[in-house]
Amino acid sequence: MNIVVIDGQGGRLGRKLVESIRKVCPGESILAIGTNSIATENMMRSGCATHLATGENAVVVACRTADVIVGPFGIAMADAMLGEISPAMANAVASSRAQRVLIPMNLCDTYVAGLVKGSSAILEDAVEYIKKLVNGESVSHVDE
């Protein structure tokens, strides 16, 4: 399975995601893409990514072959993350055939209702969902 983690700014969330995904999916390919070199470098420091890339074209190309795309909610919104997410990047994420696992964050002038600020349960839930996808388990998109 081809898992693509996309992050910007300082890449802290991306690094946590790469490390957490590697723990639960040790044999899978993880491509970490930073919207800038600092984000890529921070994800690289985790030592858990299979491949690394930086920039708009890397996001656009990777979304074509991704099975799972993971990152903050803003990666699917043009001009999010202080303008780091270009319309081409957001479109590539939103139109990809991949499963998208978007981490809600109340940033970039977007409020996601129902979030508890600083809740690690959100990150844990995202990683558990990715694990189910990788293992071919049935996944529900709605609470039952």
C-alpha cells in the first residue's frame, strides 16, 4: 500500500504521523511530502519514511498513485497553511482516488466544529483507520 503523508509549516504533525503509521504498518511504503523544505526535513528526522519529497509537483504526482493520503485538513483547501497549499495541491488531494485521512485542526481561518483542542485521540483515531485500510479490514465512515 502506498501511503502519502503531506504536511507544511514546520512538519511537526507530519513527523508524528509518519512515526505512528510506521509503528502500526511496518512494511508499508510511506512517502512524506513537505510543502516546504523545513517540513520535509522534520519528517525526514523521524527516520520512518520510505521516501521524501518537497513541493507542489511532488504532491500532485504522488496523489496520482497514492492509496492513502494523510495530513492536516488544510491539504485539501486551496491557500490553506498560510498559502503553502496551492490550488493545484488541494485539487490533487481532493480529486485523488486514494482514501483521504484528514486531521482536523482549527487553523487557516477554518473552524471544524466538535474538536477538543489538543486531543491526541484524533491522531490515534487517524492512525487506527489507516491500519484498518492497510490490513484490508472493513471500515465505516459513520459512527454506528
